[in-house]
Amino acid sequence: MEERKPFVKRGGLQKRFYIIEPVLQPAEIVEKVGKEGKIVSLKSNYANFKLKPKGPFCMYDVKMSVGKSLRGKLEILGAVAALKEPNEPYCFDGRRLFTASEWHNSEIQSFTVKEEEVSLRFLTSFLENTEEYYQMVNIIFNNVQSFMGQERIGRAFFLGSNCDEVTSRYGPTFFKKDNFKILGGFSTTLTRGTNNDGTASTLLYLERINRVLNENSVYNIYNKNQLDLLIGRDVITKYNNKTYRISDIKEIDIKDEIELNDKKISYADYFKQRYNITLNHAKQPFVISRMRRIAIQRKENIENEPDAPKEADQSLSIPGELCFLCGFSDNERSNINLQKSLGSVLKREPRERLNDIADFCHWTKEGKADSFMKKWGVEIEDQPITIKGRELNGVDVFSNRQRINTKSSDDWKFGEVKFDIPQGAQHRFGILVIDRNANQFNQFIDDMKREMSRLRINNTIEAVSSCRANEIEDALTDFVRVQKVHMAIVFIGDDKVYARVKNFTISTGLLTQCVTIRNATNRDDRRRKVVADKSVMQMFAKLGYDPWGVELKMVPTMVVGLDTFHSKTGKRSIQASVFSISHKFSQYLSFVNSSKGKNEYHDNLVQNFTSAIKTFKDKFNTLPQRFIIYRDGVGDSQLYFTKKYETDEVLKLMEKLYENMRLPQIIYIIVKKRISVKFFKDGNNPNPGTIVDEMVVKPNFYEFYLVSQRTTKGTATPTNYNVLMDTQLTNNAGVKAPIPPGQLQHITYALTHLYFNWMGTIRVPVPTHYAHRLAELVGTVHRGTNPPVISDRIRERLFYL
């Protein structure tokens, strides 16, 4: 990637987000578009747009007094523009001013407008289709929203947090229910696409978005015995519409003093003087939000110059009565009635989303932004663009050699699942009841026995054991040493008990199947039986038996899933990796690590790959000829780093392990789930197996979108796959060739059929999801600094199902 130099050496202009991405497409790849499947016509909320000025454009650094809102600064710059070029367009992001003509080319020019001192410093000029041009266009659309009265909350623009009504039928939505407010807005994102000839195009992605605010302040719901429910959540302060993440909560007196600009001032006086806010509660919980500072290291070393001291992370203390919660807690998210009442706003149907672009165009013509857009000559086509997609053929799913997805290729819940278990195999289970009467679970146990009898599985359920919450480890140890069971079925009442059970599983290797007391004691016979049947299926999948499978005929291949769990409480991240060790890609070898830095991460990755390849060779008496690695947990800013370091490290590892042998093919794919892109077919969701690899993909990426799930409520979200490396497969004749795009897309889609916790397709390939489940399990239940070592007894089992 070409190194970009900042325009100036000071002034906060060095950290910028780049829209022109680095080239991540493997050099050997020529063909990126698949041919398999039926061609379908799709729509997406991308819009074509035009900007009248063609440049050159100018950029200035603006300084004026702090404390003014973006809208207030825009009004002041409007007065400056009237002194310069009254009809010339401009846009502003709070610090950088962009103009369509040169206002001045001297270093600094000062003005006094509305009793406000304003200074402009010329930075540079630029043309169309440059990095600065794309940033300018993004700022133009941000200013449009500011002129329309929207306020910035986090990274997007919404109705103000004090809003109580909707002013336009075409504008952002507003909804209020109990203590919740849903503030609507529009997301406008400039992105690069690909023309038919392979050159870059510029598209505007536009859709409605929502922000959920809770009218309860931290002060109102604070409970010092339940801090875990608040730490890690986001809050908003309405006096400045900024969001913060709760790192800790401390009780502080508002009369306590802090040092600010070499002077001491109390919290009460600070908020009164700065924001004209009178704090009402003397001693109250304060939200502590820690913001990590990233030190920028200079490349050149100046002789005899001492190292600069490292800046400590900044910590903000905000009174709890001013902090209002964002989003939902776990309990609110599981509240069915609440989610149903808010679902009409949050889960919009495809036909509603198709009107977003036209609504935005109508809305902006009604307000103050109209004249601003006319000055820039902004023209937006009010209809979504049409995209060519393909529907892949359905994947056959088999259980004990019988196809079970005959009614629907992506859903086989009505199919009959049968485990291929050797005759005479015995399975012993122990049952543990915690802090409850064991007789409450007799019906559920009978349901499980009935299901195992239907599946013709030989089983023995030992006597039911009971214990208190502080005796869990002793009771489970008795299962291992005395009763020698293959698995323990544990009825749990809360997350703390679940964490203790799973920690015991990871460290000792005793497989466990946890069932909540609520589900196991359900009086509805049908619902209780469904849970029992599903539990039995999970139990035998954990024991190494496959409920179903798909046929993928390939050279000896290992698929790998990598993911990272980031703790909200600031603990070290957990890296999980799973490696397929069956020709059906249904069983996996699992590892968890917690790395301090790049070198330690690579060392752990090398050890995990080495162990997995040895296990593969022991099972199949051959080495894998192809590795397909699905890597999750990589943000946009980390793509270049991942390609430069992780893929190179994997390649070096293979060269070492396959010394004096033919190197395997390595395909390294980044999986991205959190995307805003949506596709529509005839006003509805696309069918499962829909592929998009043209027009809206970036020209310097080898990527495709896949819709693998059927969505019946709301709008389907595709998953993005970005291929960073394909070292090509060498055949017997010595000819190298990359995997065809259509074949890679088919393999990826087929792997979404193998998650044994759901009788249907899932959003991502199963190794990716297993790595996610493993990382989340260890990161959630383990309280230590370093992750536990997985017992060798269960390393080859799906104990995290």
C-alpha cells in the first residue's frame, strides 16, 4: 500500500479514513465472477448521483471558538462565503473546509464574522476521484443532514435525543414505547463499485437507520450488586449527543474537585459553567469511560533525543443522572412483548426499504438543505440500481444416507434425522439437578428417553443426582471418577451456574448438556418435547456422531475457522481456531489462545496448524492438499494488516511443514457479517443461495456476497467474503490453477448447511460459526486473565454446541 503523507505536521488532520482501499486481490486471480446458477435481477439501496463542479477543489483548515455545534459553525462559514463567493458551494466537517473554487492561497487568512474570529489556512487542491474528493462528497451529505436538523450521535446522524415528534412523512421516523425512544435517521455512505469493464465506479448507499435510546438514566437503574449488567454498555449524554462506553461505575460526590487547566473545580461547578446544567443528586454513581490513546511513532530516529513519555489512557467521569442507556440489555432483548412492539420499526420489510432513496430525495427538497444541494449541483437518482445476481443450485442434505431436505433445500426440520451409530455402542449419561427438587424434571427425562428409543440408541441414564450451587464441581467429579459417564445432563437456573459447568467441561473433558430449568419444566408438552428432542440431537453431535451431512467431492481439504472474542470489560481478547478433521467437514479440532501481540499470535497460530495437520495425517494417512481458511473478526482497518502479516505467516508455515513436498493450495477468506448492504428480488428477500459478485464489489478486491438463509420477517442481510490469498492448486501435470469462483462460492454455501444446532442453513460457513461459538463461550464463562487449556478428551468434540 502506498504510504500517504499528511498535508500538515500539526492540527489533527493526520488521522483520516481512506475510501480508496489498498489492493487486496491476489495477484494470480484474473477471473472473479462465477458462472454457476440461475441469473436473477436484484435491486439494492445503491443510488447513482452526480456532482456538478468538476474541480479543482480546495481544502482549508478552519479554526474558530470551541463549543459551537456543527450547524452553528456552518452558519458562520456561510457568512464568510458571502464575503468571498456568495454562490460558490462549500462543505465543512468541523475542522476541514472544502470549496469548489479557491478562496485564497495564502497560508492563513482571518475574518471576524458575527463577533466570531475565524481563520482559514490553505492546505491543498485536488481533482475528482481522489481520496480527498471522496471525503469531500461524504462531508457534503453529512452537511445535508445537518441543514435538515439532524444531530450527530456516534458516527451517524439522527433526530435529536430530545425529539418528541415527527415533522415530515418522508423524513426520519420516531417511535416511543414505555421508556424507549427510537430515533430515525438516514445513512449515506460513499462506496466504490465495479463497472462492466473492470474500472471503478462511485455509488451512494442510502438507507434509513435507527438508534434506540432508553429514557432511564444510569442513576435510576444503578445497583452496586449488579454492575456486570451495566459495564460494557453504551450511554448517551443529551447535553452534547455524544456516546460513551461504560468501563466502570464509581460513587462520587459532585462537590469533589478535579484539576482542569491547572485549576481545581468541582463536578457541580464544571457542569454548571460549561453546560448550564445543575446536578440534582449530591452523591451518585459516575460513569467511568476509558478511551485508549494510540501513540503515533515516528519512523526516523533523531540522535540523542530521549523517548517521549507515553500518554496514559484518558478517563472520563460523567454523572450518572446525565447518562442515558443505548440499545437493549440482555433481559430487554429476550422480552418477547417488547421486541414485538418495537419490531414494526426496527425490522422493516424489503418493500419498505426500497422507498428509502425516494423518501430521502423528497425530504431534502422540503427543507433548508435544498439550496445547499443546488449550489453543489447534487442530483440523486431516486430509484435503487439494478444488479445482476445468481441463485446457486440447492445442496442435498443426507441423514444416514437418506436425503432429508426434499421439501425445501434450505430447511429440513420436517426431515427424519437418524444417527449412524455402530451396533452395540453403549452410552451412559448422568443427570445433575442444582438447587431444585429432582422430581420436577421426570417428564423431561422421559421425553429424552423416548427420543433416544425412537432413534434406536442404546443408553443408560444413571440415577439423578442433586446438589447445591457451591457443590457443582464435586458432583461433576463424582460423575467422572465413580459413575464414569460419557456425558452429564445438567439443569441450570442462571448464567453463573452455566459458567461453572462449562469451565469444568473445558478443564476436565467431561461433556455436558445444559438445559434451563424453565425449558425443562415447561407445562406445554409439545414445547417441552421439542426441547428434549433438540437436546438429544446436540448430545450425540457432541459425542462425535453426525446428524446429517452434505457431499463435497474435493481433493483432501481442511477447512479452518478463525475468530476473536473482544471482552467489553477490557480483558484480553480470546482467539479461537477450529480445524476440520473429517471428510464430511462435520467434526473439528479446537484451540483457544490469548495473544499479547503480533508475534505471540503468530506463534500460537503455527502451533495450532501444526497440531491440526498432524491429526489430519493420523486419521487419513495423507496431508491436506488444500486449506480453505475462513477468518472472522477483522475490521476494515485491519484488512491490509491481515493480508500482509497473517497470510504471509501461514504461507511460511506451510513451506516449513511441506518441505521437499508439493505445497498445498491456501485460500484465505475474510468473513464479514456486520454490513449494511441489502438485496431485494421482486420487492422481497432474495432466495437462499443468492450470489452477488458484480457491480457493487470493489475493483481492487476479490469478493462476493452470499445470502444463505431464508428470512421470513424483516430484511435478509448477506454476508461478505473477501479472498485475500489463493496460492493455486498444482495438479499431477505440474500445472497451477486457482479455485474457480463458482466452485468456491458453492463450497461456502454448502458449509452453511452443517450447523448441528439448527435444521437449516445459517449465515456463515460452519467453521466460522464454530470458532465464534468457541471464542464466545470461553470469553464469557472464563474469569481468568489467560484462557483455559482445552482438555485433550474433548478437543476433537463439538463441546461448545
